[in-house]
Amino acid sequence: MFTLKNDSPVTMSIFDASARLVKSEKLEAASHQIDISNLASGVYQIHLVKESGSFNYKLIVK
């Protein structure tokens, strides 16, 4: 699990190393616990889209 804190609504998408969508959620403004226990070990990209723009982050699952 990881925590995502956002001050406005956000759409979160997680993509695997082959750019396949593995998880997507629309989240309201708040702090959210994101369950990633079903993801295999590897490197993922988290793509966040909100009013102020879009952001990409790397997620490493061990």
C-alpha cells in the first residue's frame, strides 16, 4: 500500500513496464490508501491527472 494525498480530485492510472493499464481510480480530494498488493514485482508508472496538470511518477514494487 501507499498513501496518495491530493488537494483536488484526481484520476490515478498505474501502468506496467509494457505500458498496459493495471489499475485506474478516480479519487476525490483527501488522503487515500492505494492497495498495490496484487501487483507483481517490477517497475510501474503512476500517471495523475488533475486540474493543475498531469504528473508522472515511478513506482517500484519489490
